[in-house]
Amino acid sequence: MDFPSQCAAIVAQTELLQATVEGADLGTTVPSCPEWTLGQLLNHICAGHRWAEETVRTRAENLPPDDELRHLGSTPQAPSWLPDGARALAATLREAGPDARVVTPVPAGPPRAAFYARRFMNETALHRADATLAVGAEFTLDHDVAVDAMEEWLELGSLPVMLDYFPERRALLGEGRTVHLSPTDSGKGWTIDLTGDLLAWHPGAPAEPTVTVEAPVTDLLLISYGRRAGKTALLTGDADFLDFYLSQVSFG
């Protein structure tokens, strides 16, 4: 997806989220974020949008404090905080443009505002899934957003620095180890290549995958992020290895 589409999707995903939680009990526990209530999840999203907006608006060279993202309190913010924050972030991103120089929390790639458009589109979409599952509704996601979010997850997970942050992931590496993510609603698929010294990925299918995971792309995304169990997909090959892989790489 291009930068303008990602900016627009931040607002669109937030509006869908707001509609999802309208009238819901904000004290409801979020199963996929079990330490949070629905109100705290919304506070986290609101704080994230404002944190990113400040970072881009000020062209920050160092990341601003993110205490509000992590210490959520128990009192939900006013309902208007959710859409107002998303619209402010999208407006600031559009004014800055994708190539505006600004620090990012990822120690790879150019420090550009484009990072925040993509990251907060996908962050908002995944947390909308959390809220949707918490209220017992069915989660759907635009195909282009789902594909973009899937590839961002693959890109972030394969950064070499991830093995410094999470050295236990080296246990995933081994001769012949590959995971094939095969979306049933798209010709696009991905191979997670664990055969080298680093986690890697590429489009397409391997010759002999350790395990193939077949499901619609949105379900593959939820499985990858630990929002849905791997066994909910059609699995071919070593299902136990998939469970091990997912236990090591889930985040967000």
C-alpha cells in the first residue's frame, strides 16, 4: 500500500474500531491482551496515535517518552479521544510526507515518516481485532491491509537485531526448516526461511516446507500475531514445529 492509503487507513480502522466498541462494557477483559480491559486497550491505542503524531510533528531525533502507552490506568479516555487522535496523526503524516526525516524505534532502514503510517495502520488494525474478539464479534479486514500487515510482520521479525533482542529464537534455525504461509484468498504466499544464520523470508513457496499453513490472509495474520491458534488453519507437515515457531516469534 502507498503512503496516502496508509494514512487514510489509520482513520478508517479507528472508525471501525469505535463502531465495534460502541455500547460495550469497557471493563471487559481482552482475551488476546489478558492484562488489559477493553478500556485500557482503547487508552493504549489513543496514546499510541498521539505518541506517533508528536514524534512526526516535531521531527524528533530521539523517541519521546512512551509512559502513556505502557501505564494505561483504569479510567477510559473520553470517546472523542479515539477518532481525534487518529485524524491528527493522519493529518500530521500527510503534512510531513513519507520522506520526512524522523527517528523510528526500529534500528534498520531510513528514519522516515513513512514508517509511522505503515506501523500505526497495522497497529490499529490488529488492536481492532483484539477489541472485536473481546466483544464476541467477527473480525474482517480489507485484503490490502491484511497483506501489508503480514509483510510488515515478516520484515520486522527478520531484522538481524531481533536475534540480539530474543536470542532464544536461534533455536528455530536449522537445516531444511521452512514455514510456508499459503493464503487461500490470494495468489500471494510467503516462505519463512530458517535454514541460515538469520530468520529470513521471501515471496512464494519452498520446494519442501517443514509445514504449510493454509488459511485466508487475515487468518494467517491473526495466527502470526498470536490472536488465533495455528490449528485453526489447514496444516500440512510438522504441526508441532509450527507451534514452536509461533511460540517464539509472536509479538504486538
